[in-house]
Amino acid sequence: MAITTTLATRYWLKTIIMAVVCLVLGVWGIWDYTVAIPKAIQEADRAEFLRETIQPALKVLEMGSEERDRATVKLNVTIEEDDGLDKNWSAALIEFKGALDGSGGSQQKADDLLGEYLNKYGSVTRPSKFDRPMQWLFILCLPLGFYYLWAYFKLAKRANAYRLDDDGTLTTPEGTWSAEEIKDIDMGRWIAKTGKARTTWTAKVIVENHSPILLDDYIYKDMHLIIGKLAHGFYPESWTPLARRARVDKIEESEVLGEEE
């Protein structure tokens, strides 16, 4: 039966987790940058305006007082700059203006609205000037998420290309070689006890008219079966079909002589 490979669970699971984490962080960064932080700034500005302008003016009951006139001027500017998207806030500004300049607003209603909006915005913490720039660190995770997804689909496709047939024909993403064209397999790094640990999952097939083909058991499940079959074919005394080192009992000459004595 031909030996084929699939994407190793250890690899695809890590890749998908990284993709999800990066995508979530990227979307979170975009949301904070475009929605959450601007909203917090707007609410902090409103709370500051209410505490520093409207509240002191409403405490002065004398119509036409300096406090009320100064607050009315600021209020007119705020009304002109208001985008009108928050209908309730726009209506509250009109109510404050009417109460301060005596153009029809109710002092009691203005006081009630002031208390309502201070309860709503008073506890809002103004974002730091570094908060929005910091979101770029999260936003830049977004392309990394797409990169991990691309890597997953690319390697999953490559995993389906590896095949070792019963007649010894080896098929890889780099090409197909018959048994006669396969000249050797380099097991120098396979399960080695020294050097980079990552390379101990790999072996290289030596083929005609091509650079060595890397076989990676870390990324591709059952690659060790292909490696083992090739290694056992070239070095049956050193490697088993499962790509394990063969155990050869070695009897020292001195031991043989000792038994003879």
C-alpha cells in the first residue's frame, strides 16, 4: 500500500490557533481605534463640559449673570459643532441653552438632565494620548492572521502531494522520482541528539538531477514512514521501516575469548 501524508495535528492546530488569535487581536485593535476610543473621548469631553461649564452656571440662579453668559457662549459653540447624530444629547444642549439664557428652557429639567448625563458620563476615564497609537500593534496582527491561514492551506495542499508507492516511486511537491532515480537518503539529522532540535524531525532524499528533497515529519504526519522505508532500503542494518535506529548486538572480541577460556 502506498504511503501518504497529511498535515500533522501539532502543526495545523498551532497554525490555526495563531491565525485566530491574530485575527481577533487585529479586529479588536480596529474596533478600539475607530469606535471604542473615539467614543470614550467624546464621552469624557461631554462630562468635562458639563462639570466645568453647565453645572457651575446652573447653580447661579440670577439670569444674565456673568457665569450664565459665559456658559451660554460656550454652549452656542458646542451646539454649532454638534453633529446631531445623538438626538438626545442635541436636545439636552438646547434645553441647557434655554435654561441659561431664559429663552424657554426649564431650570428643573436642565438640572435633571445634568444629573442624568453626569451619571452617564461622569465615570468615564479619558483615554491616554498613547491609547490610539498603541492599537496599531494589534491592528498589525491582522495581516499575520491571514498569513497563518495562507500557510495552513498551502501546507495542507503540499501534505497531499507526498507519496511513496509500493514500487519505490517517490512523489513530492518538487516532482516524481522512480526507485532507480533515488540514490540515497541523508539521515544525518534524523533523531540526532545534538544540534538544532527542529532539524531532528527531518531527512533529505538524494535524487538525480535535483537538489536534495527535504522530508519533514514535524509538519507532515506519517512522513516518518516514508523516511523509514527509504532508510531501511538503503541501510537495513541501521534503520527500521519505522525510521528507528536498528539495534545490532555487538560482541566484543575480548568477551568471545573470555568465554572460550
